[in-house]
Amino acid sequence: MKSFTKAAGLALPAALVAAALFCPSAAAQAPVAPIIVDTAVPIIVNAVRPKPKANGLAKFEGFVMHANIAQITARAKGNDLAILTFPLSQEASGKMQQVVDKGGYQSGDKVTIYYNPATMQAVKFKGKPSKPI
């Protein structure tokens, strides 16, 4: 056992010297210019632009509750509590007169109303009236 300890005691320093001679020295990679990121400036990927509305008209989709040649009352498509009444413009009133002559809108007909948001006046409307009762 004594000879084993002596051999190990001599082999360890010899292994360290061999490792120091045969291993390559540690060196850093080639110097590269550091990337500097300024966190105070936001990176803008794509600016959000509002979609322009055609002719400045707003759109209301819903179901007819009541319609005559002067106004139309409709319930919103996704919200049963949103009920709006729109007075009709001259052009829309003329078109509504033609619809009323053919039987008119019945309760529950789908309709899309294009209106002026400032006056809440319906400029035009789209929708297929159901057959009269």
C-alpha cells in the first residue's frame, strides 16, 4: 500500500505538469464591436392607422323592430339591449316608400343602416324585407 501511495504522489504532479504543457492556452474569441441597445427608444414595428370610413357614415347592423316612411327602429345584432331609432333622410324615405308599397319590413328582418353619426339620420339602408303577412 505504501508503494501505491508513493506512485500516486509522484503521478499527480507529473499529470498536472503534462496538462499545463500540452493543453492550449485559454484565449478569447476575436474582438467584435459590442451591440449597444438603447432601451429608452421604443422599436416601432408597424404604426396603427384607423381604417377610413366611407363618406363619414357609420354602420349599424341589426333586426327591424318597426319601420315606416319617416323612421326605422332596429335592435343591434349582437346586443339585444341596444335599440336605436333613426330618422330617414329624403333619399332613404323615398326608398322606404317603395319598400312599404311592396309590404314593408316585418319585425325581425335583418337590416344594415348607414347613418350620419352627428345627426343619427339614416342615409341609406340595406336588407331584404320578408313577405307581408
